[in-house]
Amino acid sequence: MLLRAAALLLSSTLLVPLPVMAQEAKPTANLSAPVKTFGRVSFDARSLMIDGKRQIIWSGEFHPFRLPSPDLWRDVLQKMKASGFNTVALYFDWGFHSPKKGVYDFSGIRDLDRLLKMAEEEGLYVITRAGPYVNAELSRGGFPGWLANQRGRARTDDPEYMAAADEWLTQVNAIIARHQINGDGKGNKGSVILHQIENELSVTTAAQRRYMDHLFAKARADGIDVPIFHNDQGRNGYWVPESSKVEKVVHGPNDMYAFDGYPGGTCTVQGEPTRNVAAPDWGYYGPGGAKGGASASPDTPGFAAEFGGGWFDYWGSNGGYACNAIQRGKRFQRVFYGTNLANGIGIQSFYMVYGGTSWGWLPAPVVFTSYDYGAAISEAREVRGKAEELKQLGGLIAAVPDLAGMIPAGAVQISSPNIQVYHNKSPESDARFLMVTHKPSNGKTDDSFTITADLPDGRYVLPMRLNGFDAKWLVAGVTIGGQRLVYSTSELQTALRIDGKDLALVYGRAGEPGETVLRYASAPTVTVLEGDVTSAFDAAKGDLKLNYAHKGRSVVRIEGGGRPALTLLIADEAEGARYWTPQMNILVRGPALVRTAKARGGQLALTGDTTSEAPLEIWAPATLNSVSWNGAKVAMKASAIGSLSATQALAGPADVVLPQLTGWRVAKGSPEAEPAFDDKNWQAIDNRSSASITARPDGQPNMGMDSYGFHDGDVWYRGRFTGTPDAKALALYYGAGGSGMVQAWVDGQFIGQGELPGGLPRPITTGTARFTLPASAQTPGEHVLSVMVRNNGHNWDLDVDDFHKEARGLISASVEAPGGRSFGVPIAWKIQGKQGGEDLTDPVRGVANNGGLAGERQGWHLPGFNDAKWASASVPAAKAEAGTSWYRTSFDLAVPKGQDATIALSFGDTDTPRSVGHYRVLMFVNGWNMGQFIAHVGPQRIFPIPEGILNHRGINHVALAVTSDGEPGNALEQVRLVTLRNVRGGLPVQMVAAPNSPSELNRRQ
């Protein structure tokens, strides 16, 4: 329980307030809980253990399905490792792998074996999150489209749903089992350490308890033998392990309890920050009971399976990702992640570390194409500034293993009421962790103060400053290598042992003073090699005190005193961010990114990226006498501070010269609107059964697109009715997701379009559009209705209400008389969506790639389509046709060899989130649907295209399906190529092999 500090006592005789007490806590974990062992993985109430050693799990979320270029998965994993992470959390999207019941694909961009092997090769532990339901702002929350036709309630023990879930789990669990850290008993092994069943299942009926029991048993039967957990939707105490004795919680079959949390504000649709809360105490320092986070499961370690590393953005916002990168960026990470760590939450996974792209028809109705998330690694794969802070924090975790399994150590005294200190210790070594922040932690004052603490080496007074929203992670009483760190008011970034000598890097805020105290048996020799540092030795205590300002870099060498030699690097925060620890006996300074370091036969091979000319400085074992950078040998010379420095700077990237997009050709793309269009092979709308939760008016047939095997993208309807004098209007009730739309024609005449609003956390996803019928529709004889519905995704099923089964496409249609009265004119309807429906014609690109536009059905989006007979066009376009028009062009790229760039398509004025003109674009690059631009909704105008989809050294083809109402001004704006990032380095990337032409698709059928 948290013991709040007593009120500050003021004395008129003192110039400063009397000391106040820091945060004090009683452990809410059961510190006598037994160790539970699962092969190489075990845990108790304090921490996870691997091979018997306590571990802080410092994890980030990455979704491979949002990066459809498998060679770049390794790029993200390497950047995660370089940014201090030791673990990656992976969602798997059931629907991404299964276009049809009984059909599963784990090849190409869906190759999970390859992904899990990469993670192991890059030295990352893995947390697998296989659903069946994941949410993740995916259409249907990751359920496959065909599941929308099941009557059984999803996420319950309904037999029909359970059979479907088992079908998926049998497939994916077998892959995961092969990559567990324990192996699968068949010679396969990997780095999977934890496995999640279900996600955010907060409803707790008996049917769900039976469902959870089944999922647990299924995972075990399929060979999953690492600890199993469920991710609670907030700190609710749902699905706490059976072993827990806590009352008023919902117990479940899982081994561990985990929860997610997104505190700290986000960004509004206006793009403004909303942070106004302090970091919550979810564990040792918070209230106990079922709502107390870690205390809801006292026998298992604190576990935040998702903690906000950003936030998703909505249709219609002003563009919140840059704002979110700040809101959950530097300082937020120190304050909130540090508060978690101090509270005993030693397993943290940040959602997201790389968000990526919801390409094609992946996104749920709430989100647009970009899933950048404001994450540490941007959608364009740029390592943001917040990743530098994560690297520094992750470096501390790696350097001080004693931080794992900490418990509260008792209160310290603080000279300011504006400050709080979380004071923890290792029960085994008595090492200390002091997390210093404001009180409350979202305070922004500039405070100078002291902390008086009883530390393992004595009672000390630490002079401190905390300026603005910030926190400092300090360690004390720690033995690192051969050194004893009594305390430091600087933060430790890394500590290494090289050739029997010690090397440590500490850092602080620029311009602030710092103080480090080390313990020696006798007075050591102190040599200042660089910068301005003073030292004093206290013979009575054996303390060597170093004082300095954090300004650039200072270097001190300390020798003798009964300890190995120590080189101490003292940096300001920006200087500290220039250092990388690719191995725990190698330190590198200079490049923008150091990916790998491999030592062999006296040679040190480094790989990484430069954004401009950069120095290269290394500390490494003396046996490594030759250095290469990205395969090229680098001449090095010894420096006065014990490092090796390159005699010449590493080269930066050359500029990427992008071509103008010219030579456009155009063709009309809504032939279905023409009365004479041949629809004889379309499916007839009938009264087949429906599992939709959306009621339709009596007498209406089942018009929902899902019932006919069309689950994604655009769908067309053609209806025939007999004209009558009372046929004045057409009413269409439709489901289309957030910012979805409907267009309608009568006898080839466009009569209008309707749109659904986006921009809300739960957008409006169904609606009614009414159109005035032309006079011709009132004449006797047959008339043809043509209707296109754009489905911008199915709802998720977060509340277990089968919301993913809300109807998409037309729900009902009626011809109305004056006054809006429906008078029952029968309409005979047919429907056509994606070519082949659930039987994919292009299984390589897969479920998400295509909808039901005529151009998609005919392969106009493919690079090998012959558009020679199309008319020449100018872009920007002077006018638009009602319906869809297709624009195509090609261009050649020549990104310099050995460089990694992210190139994007941009539309119109990229300085504004939306256009005056109303139109929307589906963009296909080399046949891949890389997203949707809605000009008047926004906010996204720039669409990154990953290498592997985009050919960086060859010919590329772009096809744009532009949909408009044809009104003046609602036409395609300027389309350009832009470079979002450009580095020298990167990784080799192969083009993702996929069908090139309509004839190739036909051969595959």
C-alpha cells in the first residue's frame, strides 16, 4: 500500500523546507510465492527468469503484416535491438492468412517461420500473440472475412466458432511451437518465451470461461510449453491465474496475468496534445486489491502486455502522429515506463515500436492507411528521437541485471515537496534503483533539491535538479564489472568489460551538474583525458567523488585503488545518444545506427547506417586489429582516451534523384453503370441466410456482401425494376465503415453519392442515402440501377457483441414515392465484388489487396497490364468523371547502391490535411494496393511504399483508381514522388515476387 508523504512542515527559521519522505510502499506481490518453471522459462512474483536468471523484459510491438516486404522485417528487428529492446511482441492476423474456411497460407509475406527465425538470429526474445482475436485496429479485429457468416457468437464456446478458431490455432500454434526457447522436441528451437491466448476479453460469462479453458488446453495440446497469459483490457483483474488467492477477480486458466494501459493523454483530432495525468502506480506503490494492476495476481510478476508507445490516428483528424511521437516520446517514456518499472512491472511491451502501414483493406473503419502510431520507428522506418531515449534506458537495463526482481527499499528524504522518489532494491544484492520524478509526475517546474538516502555503502545526500516534465533513473550500491558504484546523479547508459578493464558511459541533461561516487580500497589515480572533471577522495569511506557538468563529452581514466582500470565517459544527453552497444564488449560512437558487430579472426565487421558524414570511434578487445564498415575496410588509429578512431569520416548518402510522374494514361472504370453492361455471370441476390447483426426491413432480400463471399473493398450491385409514375426517389441503406461511401446510377445516369463520417473512436459505419430519380425512371419498362459501395472495413469485436458482423454493402433498397413512402416496387438485384470472392485469384498479394472494381477484376492494377489503348492524360486533372477513372504511369528509379531510402507517393498540397475537392484514390504500386487517399477527409497525403514493393533500381508502375462524383473541382490533384528518409547502409532487399499481368493471374487459376 502507498503511504503518502506527510504534509510539509514549514519553519520560519529555515530558508528551505524540511525534508519530505519519498514514495513508500509495501510489496503487493507475494514475495514467498514459489517459482513456477516451464523449461528454460520460469517466474515468481518478482520477475520472469530465463535459465534461472532474472530478466527485465523490455519489449516492443511489431506487426509483420503491416510491412509486406519480408526482407525489411529484419531491418525493423535490428533497429529494435539497437534501440535497447531485448524482446519483440508479435501479433498474428488470422484473416491475413485465411481467405476461406480451411485455406491457410504461411508463405511469402505471410511466412511466420521466417519471421521467428529472424527474431532469434537478431538476439531478440519473442512474445507471440496469436489471437484468435487481436483487435489491433484491423478490419474485423483480425478475424477472417468468412467468419462474418457464422451464426455462432464469436469469442465464446459456441461450437461453430470454436471449430473455426481451432482450425487457425492448429496451424499457427505448430509454427510457434517450433520456435519456442524450449524447443519442440523435434530438434527445432527459437526464442519464444511467452504466449498470449485471446486479447482484451473483458466480458466474463460462463461461455467465455469455457472458451478460455479451451484455448489454454489447445495451446498446450499443440506443444506450447512456455508460460501462457491473457492481456486484460485495462487493470480489471480479469483472467487472473487460478493459483491466485485474490478475491473479487475473475480467475482463468492462464499461467500469468497481464494488462494493457494507455495513460498519459494522446492527441485530439485537432492535433493538440491532451496529456494532463500523472503516471499511475500500478503495483507496489498503488492501491491494492483487484484494481491494483500487479497486485491483482500476487503470485505472478507485474506484466504490461501493451503500454502506450503512441496512439492510432482517425479519419478526418488534422494528423496526430507527429504529435503522438512527442506525447508518448522523450520524457514520457522516462516518467511512465520508469514508474511501471519501480512498481514491479518488470515485463513491459510498448505498443507500437514500429506501426507500419495498414495497406490494402487491412484497416478497421476507425483508422486510415498509415499506422505510424507515433512509434519509436516511424512508418518510413526512421529511428525517431524517442528511440534514442529507449536505447539509453534499455542500456541501463542490460548493464545492471540486478534491476530485475526489485522490491521497495523504503522511503528516502527529499528537500522539495515538488519531487517524489521511488526507491527499490534487489533482495539478493541490495543494489538500488531510484526513480526521481515530479510530484505529481506530470509536473513541469524547475527544481533543485537533495535526496538523502541510506544506501548500501552508507548514508548519502545526492544533489539533484529536475527541470520540466522529466524523470531520472539512478542506480546506487551496484557492482558493475570490477567497479563499485556508490551512487551517481548521472544516469548509466552502459557498462562493458574489455580485456579485463572496465568502460562505462553516464549521461545527463545538457548543462546540468553531475556527481558520481565510486568506492576504492585506497586512493586511485585519476586522469582527466577530455573535458572538465574534478575529483576528491575520502580516505575514511574509500569514496572517490567526481564532479562535472554534462557538456558534450568528458573522459576520465581511474587506475589503481584495488580495482581494474576504469574509463568513464561522461556525456550530455545528445552526446550519449551517439553511442551504440552492439555487443557487451564493444562500444561504438558516431554513426546514425549500428546494426551488428561480428568479430572473427582479429577482424571486427560493423554494419549500420549514416545519414550524413559521421565519425567512427570504437572501444573493442585488443585482438580485434582490423575494422570494416558495411564490408569496406576502415583505417583506424589509436586515440589518447583508449579508443580507435577512423582516420576519415564515414560517408553519408548521396541524394536520391526522383523522376517527375508524367506520361499518364486514363480509362473510365465504372462500366457497371452502363445499362448494357453484361452481368450474366454475377450472383443473384436472394434470401439466403445471414449471420449479420444488422436488421433489414421486412420483405428485403439478403443484400449483405459477406453472404456472397465478398468481404473487402468495393462491391457492385445491379438491379432491375419496372418504371412507374410514383418512382421519385431511391433510398439505399448501406454499411460501409468509417468514411465509406455509396454511388448510384439509373440507366447510366449518375444520381449521386453518399458518404459516412469518420473521425470518431467508433465512427458511424452504416447510414441511408437518398437520391432523386430522373424522370426517365417513371416511364414504363425496365430500368437498371447500378450501385457501388466502398467498404472501408468491418468493425472490430472488442466488446464481444459480434460487432464485426455488422452488414457491409447494401442492406436494403427501395424506390420511394413523393414524401418518402416506399411502395414496394420489386427490384431484382445481382452482386459482384472481388474477382473469385474467397477463392483468391492473386493469393500472393492475398486477402487485403483487392476489392471489386472492374479495373481490379480485369487486372488494370497490375504492372504488366497493357494500357497502350488508353487515352493520354494530364495530372493534375482538369475535371473528373462520375464514378471511377483509372490513371496509370510508369517511372524508373535509381537509388544509389548501398543506400536505403523510403520513397512515397504524395497527393496535392502536403501542408494541409485535406483538400477542397472531394474525391478518393486507391493507389496500386506494382500491383500492390498501398492505401487509400480521401482528399476531403484526410489527414494522410503522403504514402510510404516499402522497398521490395517499390523497385529502387528499376521500372515501377503506378495505377490510381480515382473515384469522384464528377462535380467541378473534385478531380485528381498533383501526384509526386517524395523521399522521406535516405541513409547509406540498410539491408539487401529483394522484390517481393508476385503476378505481373492479367494473363499470369489467369494461368494461376
